[in-house]
Amino acid sequence: MAGSSHGHTPAAWTGVIIAFIGFCVAGVFMVAANPLGFWAGMGVVLIGGVVGLAMKAAGLGMPKESAELTAARARAGQAQTS
């Protein structure tokens, strides 16, 4: 897993940071018993997901692997354990 660099893209980092900020905002307003602020924070969490997907669509995420590359990686892993 460590060698796959899963999630180390600008799209992933930006989406997660925005969602984390929304989570923190929602948490603060939950403790403050303010439902409007809580739902605003939940909206920011959703915006983080949308921004991450939009950035991935713009080419800032990781491309999907082809079936050939996946099969080659599986064969290489089996050869190392044999």
C-alpha cells in the first residue's frame, strides 16, 4: 500500500482539508446547540467532496489503472512471495 501513493494528489488534499474544516465547524456548532451552524458545517463537508471530484475531473487526481497494469502488479507481487 505504501508504494501506491494513494491519495497524494492536489484533488485529494484539497477535498479532505475542506471537508475537515466543515467537520470542525459542524462540531463547534453542535456543542453550541446551534442547528443552523451545524448544517452549514455539513454543507461545507459536502462542498469538500464536490471540490475534490471537480479537481479530479480537471486532471489533478490520480488516473485509474488499466487492467493490464493491475494484472502485472499482481504477478509481480506473487513472484516476490514465491
